[in-house]
Amino acid sequence: MNFKFQLIYWYSNNKRQLPWRETKNPYYIWLSEIILQQTQVKQGLPYYDAFVDQYPTIFDLAEATETSVLKLWQGLGYYSRARNLHAAAKYVVNELNGEFPNNYKDLLKLKGVGDYTASAIASFAYNEVAAVVDGNVYRVLSRYFGIDTAINSTIGIKEFKSLATSLIDKAQPAIYNQAIMEFGALQCKPKNPDCHICPLKDGCVALQKNLVSVLPVKLKKTKVTNKYYNFLVCIDNSKQILFEKRTNKGIWQNLYQFPLIESEKSLAPEEFHLLNFENTILSTEDFDYSLYNETDIIHKLSHQHLHTKFWIIDIDQLPNNAIAIASLTNYPTSVLISDFIDNFNF
DNA sequence: AAAGCGGGGAT
DNA sequence: ATCCCAGCTTT
């Protein structure tokens, strides 16, 4: 048996039952693919169910507000996916008369849809011969064929896409694509795969040459920068609180948070006055404050470590852009903020 | 070509 | 700690 039939045979015996595999509806398949970008199935599954439940059609999604879409996305990370998802839904409904793009080339025009996702939707929903290359595929191909080209280099991306295209089963592209990804996820795992029970072991170059643990090759890691965040939790006598939208570029765009002042270093409790209040409505004179967390909460993103302090500030009367404390949970926020809201005794 | 963008799981 | 996850967009 050749490579593709071995994969498909293995898949038929080992595949997981997942809801997006039970449908050919391109909207549901698209939804699942966006959710699963850089996200493990276990983490994405409850979000998929929630989106299907709350937005059963692309029209429902298009009619929603971005804030409500972000709220449902809360906790999943990479929030540009949610913003792009919503924008693409509006594009399909308003510009394409609600007809979902039905081929690789047109799928690529959707915001948040790149080569992998366009190939996945085109093959799964329309059985188009378009080879997917995700993290699983990179791993399987680099090991089986013993390829040490860096998978995140420009040349590597082209080389693996070309190889994947040459291998796909043109008679059943949907099954083949599913099979190679599932094989990478369950059998050809990143760490300590059980190669002695692998159906492809006889042809696997990495196994013969003892290169399983070093393939695939990936270029360097991103450098982590440290930042020092000071959130001002400003509460007044009528249980109002300041909460505002992050409109800047960068992390957590369009999510909500308490007023934030960055500092150059981690401040001691008595150094509160060193914060730069220039762009806030507060002056350091007219309120009492305390520090919620004695030691910094370190919120780790892939490229930033956020050393965070929550300063609790009591004020007589906040301006009328403040919101009710009871309504805080209606707003989409980062995990850093939602954890605080869940734990703080308001 | 490189950097930016989250959060959690596995080891 | 470190790497990885059904990657894409911006610089």
C-alpha cells in the first residue's frame, strides 16, 4: 500500500468523532477551522458548540455586534480571529448575497482565511483537490520523508505545500486531508510518538535515521518582552466602575479593561504616585487607594509577560461614562481581566 | 523575512 | 521551563 492509502486506512480505524466532521455545511466548517487555528481540539470544541448554538446561520453571525461575537470568543485568544470572522460573515451576507464562497481561490478572499483554511474548507465542504498543510502535516511529512528544511521558512513553506499537493488523493481529497492531520495529531505526535506501532514505520526516513525527535526543524522562537501593567479599578459610592475599550493596535484589540497605566518597572505599594496620570481623569490627590495583589500577577502571552498590579481606588462620584459593576460581565475581556472580576470581592 | 498576536495542554 | 496547537496579518 502506498502513503495515502495507508493514511486513509489508519484514519478509518482511528478517527475521532467531531461535530464538524458530521456536516458539509461550509459555514460550520469555516467556523470550526477559524476556531481551531493554533488551538487544540479540546480547547476549541466548547466554543464551536457555543457559536453554532448562538449563531446557527451566517446571517445570525452577520447581524450580531462585534462586541457580542468577542464576548462569545472570550478566553480563546488570538482575538483577531473573532473580529475577522464577524467581518467575513458580514461580507458574505452583504456582498455575496449570503452565498458562501465555494472554491479555494474565493475562500482566500475572506478575512482570516489563509492557505491552510481555504484548502480545508474547499476540500471538506466541496471536495476540491487542495492540500492542507498545518502543524500536523509539517510534522508527518518532514519525518516520513526526512526533510530538514525549516517549516517556518519561506522556502520550507513552499516545499511542503508542493509535496503535500503531490501526495493528496485526488479521488478523495477531503478524507485524505482529514486523515493526514488526524494521523499527526494522534499517532505522529510532537513528543515521544509510539513509532513501533506506527503503520508507516517501514517507510519513515526519520525513524530509520533516528531523527524523529529532531524533525520537523523550526526556526528560532520569538523573544519575550516584559511589561508592567497597572490597572486602576475605580469604584464610586453608587457601585459604578470605570471600564473602557482597548482601541489601540496590539493585544486584546476591542476588548474591555480597567484604565491602564504602564510603568517602566514593577512599583512598590508606596510608589503609586509615580504612575503617569496625564491621560486619565484622575489626580493623585482626591481618592483613597489600596493594592489588590501584593505580588505581581504575571500573565504570560506567547511574546509578552505582563507583570500586573490591580490598584483599587475609591472615589465619591465617577463621571457618567462609568458603568455598573453588575454589568461588567457583559463586556468581552481578556482572561487576565475576567479572572480578576471573578475573584475580586466587589 | 520577521514580528505580532492568547491561552491552555503536554512533557 | 519549553514546545506545540486544524495559522493569519502586518510590518
